[in-house]
Amino acid sequence: MDNLPEACIAHILSFTSLPDACRLSCVSSSFLSAAVSDALWNSFIPSDCLSLLSPPPSFPSKKHLFLSLSQQPRLIDNGLKSFWLDKFSGAKCFMLSSRSLFIVWGETPVYWTWLSVPESRFTEVAELRDVCWLEIRGRINTRLLSSSTLYAAYLVFKLTAHTKGLKNKPTDVSIGTAGNKNWRVVYLVPRKAQSRAIPVENLNRQYPNKRADGWLEIELGDFFNEGIDDQELEMAVCELNGHWKRGLVIEGLEIRPKLT
């Protein structure tokens, strides 16, 4: 193998995963040279990702570019979305800010308020003040996503000290394209914070997890993007039982590859 040109070894490594390419760099000096080459790292960077960034970032190598895009989300679309690369697969990831979502009564101050919080990547987040009809929807074109990739969507949010009307209340969530949506039931309050014992039939329901950035997230479902059609991927969070609720802070909807 050491007699093969570096470009040839880099091409071979491009058919592996990113972790495997890094492991194979320990095999020999030839593999190491190929593993840090622009030819290899360029194969892991989606060809259209730089067109999402304005101005396009400048880095000394494709490896540095990949590492930057996988470690730090970049704001795009006038700050309404953020974009980054999955560090294991190189697939594109997005978060739709609360400002880019459709929120029923979102512009009515008595029901929702908009504020800035230092822990958010966006300039504004939406805080639920008081509604009896909770409905949040978001869309993203499947052409923006990486093809042949299984994605999952997540509602990213926080609960305030004044949260009310959400404990023990099931919430309907969905993901899918027009005419092909999958609905499921989740809970927005973590299991340990529920106000009473959880019924046996609800033990297998989904509850939020705390993220490394301090926010909570709940999975809405998954979607396999074949990359063939130009479609709108639609996501929804609906709690329409008619009781009043408050104390929910929405950062956005995140779409990223699902670990399998």
C-alpha cells in the first residue's frame, strides 16, 4: 500500500467513515499523509455547504474547515437558522430558530413574548406566557439536507420556574412530507419532574433529555432523506387539549443525523 500514490490512498479512505479514516492514519506514514490531505477531507465536506455561508470562511486546509464547521454552528439565512456538519458523518445539520417557525398566536404579546437569552445561539427566543392551544410548526426543504441520510428532528426548549399546565400532559408531534407524516405522543416535562406517578401505559413514552448546552430536547421522529425529490420536510408540535399552559421557552427545531 505504501507504493500507492497519496491521491489513490485518499480516494480509498474516502469510502470509509471519518472515525475510520482517522484510525487508519496510524497504519503508516503514507496513510497519515493521505488522512490529512485536502483530497480526503474535501470528500467529507458537502459540495454545497460553502454556498450556505456568507462570506465563505477561509482556512489553511480542508481538515481545518471541516473541524470548524463541525464544532461551531454558523448562523445563516439572516440569523434565522444555524448550520453545521455532523462530526461523524459529515452530513449537514440545521436548527430553525423560533423566529423562523409558525407559532399560533406567536405575535400576540398576551400569549407569547420574544426575548434575548445569553445561552441561545439566536438573537431571540419565544417564551410562552399563556395559551390553551399550543401549536408550533417548521419546514425545511429536503434539498438542503444530505442525501441517503436518516435524520431526526428535535424541539429544543427550556422550562421556566413558572411552568404550568404541561406536567402529565401528552403532546402530539410529527415529522414528514406532505401526505406522509408520522405522529407520535411525547411529554415536554422530564420524567423525574412529573407531578404525579406516571401511569404504567405511559412508561414507554418519550420524555425530554438535557443537552450539553443546557437546553432540553425531545425527538419528534425521524425521516430518511433519499435526496431524490424536492420536498418540504414538515415538523409539528401540538397540544390542543384546551387547558391553559405557560413557561415554555422555544429556541428552535433541530434536524440532525440520527444515531443508529
